[in-house]
Amino acid sequence: MPSQFPPREARSIEQYQAEVLGLVRPDSRVESVPLAAASGRVLARDVVSPVSIPVFANSAMDGYAVRYADVVAAPVTLRVVGDVAAGSSADPMAGPGECVRIMTGAPLPTFADTVVPLEDTDAAFGPAGRAPGDEATTTITHAPQAVGTYVRHAGEDFAADARVAVAGTEITAGVAAELAAVGLVSVPVRPRPVVAVRSTGDELVTDGSPLGRGQIYESNSFALAAMLAGDGADVRRSEAARDDAEALAAWLDEVDADLVVLTGGASVGAYDVVRDVLLGAGGTFRSVRVQPGKPQGWAVWKGTPVLSLPGNPLSAALSYQLFVQPMLDRLLGRPAREWLTAVAGAAWTSPAGRRQLVPVRLSTGADGRLIAVPAHRRGSASHLVSSLAEADGYCSVGEDVTAVAAGDLVAARWL
Amino acid sequence: MPSQFPPREARSIEQYQAEVLGLVRPDSRVESVPLAAASGRVLARDVVSPVSIPVFANSAMDGYAVRYADVVAAPVTLRVVGDVAAGSSADPMAGPGECVRIMTGAPLPTFADTVVPLEDTDAAFGPAGRAPGDEATTTITHAPQAVGTYVRHAGEDFAADARVAVAGTEITAGVAAELAAVGLVSVPVRPRPVVAVRSTGDELVTDGSPLGRGQIYESNSFALAAMLAGDGADVRRSEAARDDAEALAAWLDEVDADLVVLTGGASVGAYDVVRDVLLGAGGTFRSVRVQPGKPQGWAVWKGTPVLSLPGNPLSAALSYQLFVQPMLDRLLGRPAREWLTAVAGAAWTSPAGRRQLVPVRLSTGADGRLIAVPAHRRGSASHLVSSLAEADGYCSVGEDVTAVAAGDLVAARWL
């Protein structure tokens, strides 16, 4: 079967993105997973706090729970008539001129309105120090600034029924802490999208054996699997496929995934098997106005979306960022990643009429500007696998730009 | 046993960092893991490419392998006398006025010095298109810019014996691709540091049951476990411990880890059990000039370093970033993370004499400046767990700064 040629009219990145995003829809299923296993997962529902946090007014410091009126004219000496530890449910009473020793996090006794930290009492001074806990009195040396100083008020962090996290939120360390703090022990998350990934090409060697003329070591599946896993997919990586249309079709028949990502065989060459197989199944190939990553294609194979990415390592990795990663976002209901604005730290050329994607190293200058320097060791050829290894981000240069000067603004993302 | 009080002389962040870094030494052990399972691991040795990459000159495009001298005066029509696919070891000959069809990645025939892409031939034009492969001649419509155009030269990416990655490199998607591309099927990595993490405190509730007066839900172990895993540790998370010195000591006797991280019980309160237990074992507690995160401590328990972090969620998380994360870097031989320079996007106050750490949201302005805005919903109290959930980075404000104005420069890191 000959390749379709010439490719249909070229598409912008956004046009092709919209096309492939149409292949998937947000997963409506919900899994409940223990919070300790939820890191990196995506919330399926808004989370509402069942309680106020804190549930009770408590002390922000180790020190003394006092009435502000008693200490406003410090230095003043108070009788210590009680003790509240963190975790205690005690609510000791104290009269005028009296106070209660209190630990960080312990509930503020009802009589008190203010906390004086140890550092603002005589307990904190003297060369030998003194163990708190054995005193009958304490001298407040510095008056608190206002009523309520060092008191954490009930509901200060969340009111009961406050929405603490919205559906689509990725569970970072901080989000996990927040969900734990409102009492969740398991969380509703979206299933991980199952993504099958496979490189294709007769030239690929996968077992590390010496290369013959015409051969290269397969690398795309490793990069894609790592990016997919980092973006929340359940990755099924297969060994590279030979350029055998029948075998590829048979594998596609068998594969069980939410999405299949293939690399290689996508161009307009006579042996571009992925292209031929997917076109034969009613697929679509586009010339996308991007460098690298121009030849892109997709099909729906027995209900499963299949994406065909170019085989050059850099093209494949950047095509992943542009097209596959947003499909995962959509499946998971996660917001799309934002672009940053960076300053080019060097000059380079860019092709007319095509968006250029450039692996970069990102840093900041002394003035706080984000600086992007191409990570290429040499040139900008799409086969330089070293550039991706050295990059921590990538830039996007507009279609109409043919030369980037040092100091120009470019769109950038962290990798 | 009473707490030691007052704390010994305060330390700067750097002084305390140096102290705890002295507790661990770089792991010299090497594990060999399959490349497909190596994502996030840290290389134990430099990796040298056993081969030149590419191993042979090859075509960067689908098109025709030509002699530059034959096409410099394009348009010119050449006879097509052969065909080289990617993965082919063929090396067809062609005489003057002849060319060979070539696919992307296929080895450049010995006779040829230049590749003309399909787009620069008559094969690319005409409304119906034409399948490449069935032609006897092709007309080169545009001359290549120079000899060697669209040729990828042997060794262009790596020379044989080139050092492609150094020990201490974290295996990102790009690094995995690079290691695969030079033929590695397994990689030498450092063992994951085994880190036991446990929260302590009688006030902690871990099963989601309703909170009584004085109680809070435990959250630190979830944040720390997520951060530790993200930083390459093999995490052993235990349920929260009660304030029971004997039980804590018994657990420390049993725990099998490269590093133990405890939270809570580290302050100067009378019930600060972690402090008491670690001091009893010859440990050291310091007042560190940082907000939040002032009370820090460590001990070596039967040969295992134990770190005591404050119990406030934000203090614990930021203390992790300052002290635990660098210990992992040291164990793994990974370079320390760098600080970025950002611009404060709002005004806030900072305590005199203490470094201030502020969870922030990072974005960029229209001029490419990295902007840091505090992620606090309200105030800057260290108990606001929501601020960490909303942050994607944190800022560090100098000890001598008491007020940050919008537009001031601050040190920042991504979380």
C-alpha cells in the first residue's frame, strides 16, 4: 500500500492539538485510594472539609495562656496554676493574675485570650536556664502586641464545609498534607490512563548488541515511558516493532489501553509502516507547522485512539509534550499546563512558517528574569538526543520568527 | 527527664545544614537496574558511549541521496537507480546524473554527499501527488544550500568513548533516552536511601474519626513521604507515635533505615518527647535562625542518623526542603539544588534575625521576570496547611530583611 502523498494541508500546533484532544474524553470513573498511595494521582471530585481546621483555638507557641488585660503592663509576675499539653482535652480555669502553661498546638483554655511565648518570660533567661514545668510563678517580661497574639483561632485554616481542593487537582505533597489535615484517609481519584507505547522501525536494536550499518539503538520508548509515568499514566511499554504492517496490525488488535502511542514510520517514506497501517484503518496524517515534529498522525483502532509520533528522538519527545501530555490532562480532568515567558539567553535561527521547539536550560538572571539557553551541544538537528538529556525545559518560537536574538522573549515550559 | 533549656546558641541555616550533612556520607554501593526501571534513579558512575552516535552518516529527511555537484544547478533531473530504507545495510552505487531514494535515518550511500528532501523535488508537487518509489527519474527543483545538507554525520551526537552522563545525574526522560541511544540496557545506579518517617504526638488522629478537643489529624507523614519518594528515597512510613518515650526508643531500636525523620515533639515544651529521647541518646538540638522551622534536632541512634523536625505542617515541610533533601542528595551523590532569583509579587513582613521561608506561587511576567507571590490564604502562620497545597515553590528572605516590597528580589525554588 503506497503512502498518501503529499500530506494534507498543514495544520498549526493548536489545530492538531484540538484534533487529537477530540479523540479522548474525560474519564468519569472514580477510584478510592488510600491517601498514602495517592501521590501524583488526580482528584476526581472536589474535597470539602468535614470540620473546621483548627477545630479549636490553640497555642502557636510554647508559653503561657493569659488574659491580655493581665499582661499589657509587663513586666508582671503571674501565678502558674495549670498546664495544657498538646493532645490534652483539659480546660483549666485561672483567675486574674494567674496563667496556665501551654504547649504548641494545645487547646487554649476558655479563660485565656492570648499566649505569651517562653521567650518573653523569665523562663527563657539566665545562664543555666530553667526547666519549664517546675515553676509556681512566671514573670512576663514583654507584653504581647495585641489580644490574641500567638493564638490560632478555630477555623483559621478552613471553615467546616470549605472546599479545600477541586476536582482535577494533582495530589502533590502539599495537597496530600491538606487532605490529611481535614481527616481524609482515602481519596477519590481518576483511574490512571493506561497508555501503550511502542517504537517501530527495522533499524532499531534493543538488546545492546553491536550496531551494524543502518542500525541505531532504540531510545524513544524509554523517554516516552518516563514522561508518561511522570504525567500519571499506567504505562505499558512494548519492545520495538519491526516494519511489518501485518504484525503491527495484529498487535494493535490485541493491545488493551486507553491510548496507544507509536513512534517512527510516520513520515512520507516508502517504508513508513505506521502511516500505511493507520491510513488503512481510516486514520489521518497531518503536516504540522512545527519543528521538530512535522509528521503527525492518528487513528482510532477498534475504539482505541492511536497516536503516531515521528521517530527522531527529539521530535518524539517534544511531540509528546505538545500532543500526548494534553490528552492525559483531558482524560484526567487536569488543567492544561501553562507557558512561562522567558528571555532568550543566546541567539539562534528558527524556520519561517513553523513553530520551533527548542530544548533549553532555564535559569534566572540577577534581575529575576527567567533565561532560556538552548541545550544543544551543536546545531539544532532533531536527532541530537543529548539536547534532551541536558534540557530542563523547552521554548516555543513563533511561526513568523526566523531569528531569535539574545534578550528576545520566548514562551517556555519546564520539562 | 526535663527538656534542655534554653537551647544552645542559634545556628544559621547553613551551619545547621553542614551539621546534619555530616551525619551521612555518599553511598558507594552500585546497583544495576534495567533502563526501563531506572527513571528517577541516580547514576553511580559516569557513562561512556561505547560507540559513535550516529554510527554511520545517514539521512535527516526522506528524499534523494545525491552528489552535490550534480544538483547545484537545479532544476535538474536525475535518474533514480536505487533505494535505501531505514534499517537497511545496503550501499547502492550511482554514477554522475544518478541518485538513490533514501528514507530518514537510512545510511547515506558512499557515493553521496548530500540529501535533497522530497519537498525540494517534483515528487512533492501536483494536486494528486505521486507515490515515491515508482519513479525512474526525479527532478530536483531547489538546490541544497551546501554540500552535506540533510546529512547527519557519524559521531555528530557522540564520539565513541565520549562521556555522555556523569555520576550523580538523575535519570530523567531525556537522560534515559540518551543512555538507551548509546546502547545501555541496564544502568549503574545508587541504591535508594531507605528513609523511615514518623509523626509523633498525643494530639494526632490518624483514622479519620471525629476530632475531640485538643486533637488534630496527622498530616506530616503524608507530605514527607511524598517529598521523599519524589526525591528518590525508599520510604517507610509508620503510623503516628504517641508521646511515649519508652515506646519511641523501642521503635528506634527496631527501625532499619539509612535515615529516620521524625516530626513533632521537638520544641521546648515539657512534653516534647522526641527531644527528650534524642537528647538522652546524646543528640543535639539547635535553635536555627529560620521561620518557620526554628527547633531542629538530630541524634545518631545505634548508628542510624535521626532527624527531628518541628511538628507544624509547614515547618516540617520546609525543614524537609532545607535539611532532609540535601542529605538525600549527599547519600546519592547528586548535586545540590540551585536557588533561582525571583521578584516579589506582593509585599510582606519578615522577622528580624531569622531567614524567612515563604510558600509561593511562581509565574512569569510579560517581561520574563519570575514572580513569587505568597501562597498563604491568610497571614503567614506556620500551621496553615493550605499554603503548602497552593504553593509550587518557596522563597527565602534574608535574616536582616524585615519587610519585602513588591518588586524586591528574593531567592526562590520550585517545590
